[in-house]
Amino acid sequence: MIENESGTLDKRAKRTREISIRVNDYELAEIKKRNRGSTVASWLRGLALGVTPAKPVDPELVRQLGRLGSNLNQLTKYVHIENSVNAEVLTEIQAIRQELHRLVEISIEQSKMAVRGDNDC
């Protein structure tokens, strides 16, 4: 093992050790399907070392969340300026809350479909 000056292992050291695993055809296909955007080796290394894999994000979902955040900021500014909350503001906040809930539910369902391998999302 390669240690640095303080006697501890250096996580930036060149990778010289090799690990092999055996898998069947089904397992190999599943590993390749779940690995997105990197080599199988770096993906498995990341999983083993506790790195949470990033999942692709729907750009439309990001835009919608941005619009909702902007609306909420405008409402917050209005409340601070007026120093009060009226029924119209409460109605808008409730609408934003419902839309956020809807978007979260859609995102969760799409994630479940992706895990199951459904391609209709």
C-alpha cells in the first residue's frame, strides 16, 4: 500500500490494485443498464465508496420549479413590503404548494418507472 508523508493511505494515489467479480448475463445487462455516463469500473468504485449516483434531471421539471420559486419570491417580497398577508397571497401560496406536490409526485413516478426499466417516461 502507498502511504503519504503522515503515514496514512493517500486516496489520490494511482490505482494499481485490481478486483474482479463474476456475474451472469442478466447481472451484466442490469449493471450496464443502471450505469449512466461513466465506465463500469468508476461507477462500481463510486458505489462501493459511498458516492451517490446522480440521476438525470428532466429539464422541464427544473424550469417549472424555477418559475414556482420566482413566484414565491415575488409573493415574499410583496408580503415584506405590505407587511401583511391577504387572501389573494394565501391563495397563490396554496396554488404553488399544490403545484410543487404535483411535480414531486410526477418526479417520483418517473424515477420508479426508470428503476423498473419502463421506457414510457
